[in-house]
Amino acid sequence: MTGKIHRIGSGWGAITAVWLLMWAGCNLQAVLTPPQPSTPQEGTQGRPAPEATAVRSLSRHYVSVTFSRSVGAEAEDAAAYRIEMSDGTALHVRSVRREDADEVVLVTEAQQAVPYELTVELADAGGGEPTVSGPIPFDGSELEEPFVVSAVSLNTSTVLVTFSEPVELPSATTDSFYAIRKTDGDGALAVLEARPGETPIRH
């Protein structure tokens, strides 16, 4: 297998390799991407926006935010989040992605190992006043994220991707986080499934 591999996104702590099952092909470029923006949750009109209840830094560029209940598309707006140090210096939130029904992950500029405060201002799905949560204190992290160290084509439909250190199972086995393209740019292969590297391959 030839080409370059890039990783964009978060997740670490459990496994170091995944199988990517796909349609047959060769001379590929694998690009790991964050999931697409989700659609708004149904049945939220007229209800107050969820409140942020917990914040924790996952690594140097990622912060997890948990809400009091399921969140909709309004929680994926980076402008809804403000992170500041004690002296008022802002930490820029570059983007937001959904991690679970009641959890999002903020992609930030490089953090320092210092205290931060997060303020969240979510729009009301029913058109009312926004709900403001915080400021909520949390400690920044300088932990570097894992990166892809190799991708080996095992057969015409399987690629073994190995990370620099253990990664979280839910993130690493989400097939939508991966994309495989030919190095000449002519077409792409669909990733049908991503599963832990220790799982036996069935031909």
C-alpha cells in the first residue's frame, strides 16, 4: 500500500490498531477525518437548551463537554463556547464535533497545563433566550494526541491501521472517521467497517 496517512480527530486509551474493511483496491491514501455534523434532535422545540454540566481536557487540543441532556445542532457551533485563562486570555475553539447524544468534543488551539474556565451559550431550539452555562473550571492538558504510524494492506479488502499509542475504542472503530482515496485522486474506496486490530479477520 502506498500513499500518505493523516489523522484528524480525537480518541485514545484502549487499542492501538484497527482493521478497515473496504472494497478491493490498491495505491491508496487513507485520511482519518472527524464525523459529519449531526442533525438537530427531534422534539426540542419550546424546551430550554441543555446546560453544560462537566468539562474535562482530553489532550492538548481536545476538550470534552457533557450536557444535562441530549443536544442538537446548536451544540456544534464553535461560537457557542468561550474558554479563558484566569487572566482573561482566550483559548480559541476551532471546531466542535458530536461524541455522544449528550457530549461534544471541542477542538482547541494548543492548551497549557493551567486552569481554564468554559462558558457555554446555547441557542434555544424554540427561538427563546439562549441558555448560558458556566463559567465551569477545568485544567488544561499538554498531553499529545496519538497519530497513525502505519497502514498495511492485508488483502484486497482489509487495511491494518496502527496508532502511536492506545486509542479509545468508540472513536477508533467509527468507520465514518476514515476515508481512503487513490493517490492519483481518481476515486475513493468506502470504509465498510472499522474494528479492533486484535479481532480476527474473516475472509
